[in-house]
Amino acid sequence: MPAANRSAGRDVHIYDMKDPDTVLGGLILTNGVTNANLYSMIEIFCIFDSPYFLREEHGMVLQRDDHPLNPGNYYILTDGSITISDEPWLVRTLSVTGGTRVPQFRDAVRERDRRCVLTGQRAPGADRGIWDSFEAAHVFPLAYEGHWIGNNYSRWITIEPAVGGPINSIQNGMLLRSHMHDLFDNYRVSVNSDDGYKIVCFDLDVDGVAGRHLDQEFLEHPQRPVDQLLRWHFRQAVFANMRGAGEPVFECDFPPGSDNMENTQTELDSLFDEIDDIVETDDSFMTKAGNAKRETEV
């Protein structure tokens, strides 16, 4: 099955006034996106060597202000050149080698947040150790630990965990509902740390979170995610969703070692442990269970 098209459904389209037939990018408009936000997001994927401004399709200059952005076509006017950034975005696919996942990361994020940071929904079973549908997500994907090390992103971490390395710091994690975790991993939702920690949805917002801001309880916590990592994720979301025709969306959006793959493997390991306990006196069944476990691990 082909990957989904992120540009499908766009109602904001961006053009170079000098070449109005070629789209430079676009956006599926959701609640909370302002005129100023459009300018700042364009400046992420477009590189300018001269001042510029945006003109609406009816000829009016779009002011860089906090008025809600309207759907439509917008044209970049500049005396200089426009270069589309080739900064890569880090897609998660099954071919990507994962990093080192540690349970201490999950436990620390659970204890700090105890709710979905984006929706605000509390984990009702937290006091009993029940975290169904709540998952500890890495802001910077664990699957790209090599990229993390190569770019020395550890310099942003001030709370280093005892195990797992800086990428598993609580400062690189947020507790999310499982479906929000999927959207966050796929860059369909992000947080703009340079605009009051506003939640930005790059696709239809079925949870009503677009335009809301992270709550003060979270922002005032001394162990919350660092701004640099939130900013990195937001830039990735802009590249994935707004640049050109947008990047593909994969049905299976988790590599070995990533958050979802780790959850799947953990569940399988737990299931096999239960089977071993139940049928430990049944040699033939034990043999079948052991073989199945080994095949899964391979």
C-alpha cells in the first residue's frame, strides 16, 4: 500500500510570486495558527537572502500578527532568492536500527507527568500502577540515537539517567495517550516552544488540542523536556508536513527499538513468561512456547 499523502486536504498554499505555478509548501489549517505563525514556519523550510513579505491572493499584504490565519493562497515577495531547505527529517521506518530502551525512562516519565501532556487527561489507574493507553514518548526518537550522538544533542541534557544514556533522560520524554503518541511520532502534532508552548496540529484535530498551550504545572516542573528538543521536534513537523508536497506517512511507523516496537516486544515477553509459568509441567507445550519466543526475538 502506498504511503499516505500529507498534502491531501491542504487549505493553505504557499507560492513564490515570481513562479506562481509552483507550490513551495502548504498547510492543513487547524485552530490556533496565526499570521505570525505562518511567517515563522515558512522561515523554517525556506531560506531567504533578502527581506520578504507575504501577499494574500486578493493582493493584500499579510501582516505578521496574532490574527488567526485564513485558508487561501499566499505568495512570497522578495527581491532576493528563495531556497528550499534540504535539512533532513527523521522518518521512522522498519529499516531503521533502534537505540537502547530502558524501563527507568518510562517509570520516570510516568511519575512526573501522570497524565497525557497534550490532552491533559489524567491516567486514572496511576496510583495503582495501571497505565493502560498511556505511553512514555521520546521527544527525539530513540531510533536515531546515532544521529543524536553525532550532533551532540546530549549537550542540552542536564539530568542524565543512571542507565540508557542522555537520550533516555526524563528531559527527552513526555507521557502521552497511545494515539497521541502515534501522532507525535509521525509529526502530525507538535509543540511550538517559541509561541508559548502552543500545541500545533498538522492534520485534522479530532482531540480538540490544537491551539491549546501546555499547562503551567508541566512547564514549571524542573525536569520537563528542554526547549531545544521541543524546538527540534517542531522543526521536523514543519519539514514533514509543510515543505513542498509534504513527506510520506507510513502505516508502520516504528523501527526496531522505537517506542511502539518496544511496547510490542515487552507485551510479547510478558505473555511468554505467563505461558511458561502456567505450563511448566507440560514439556511439549514448553517446547512450543520456547520455539515461538525464540522466533519472535529473531
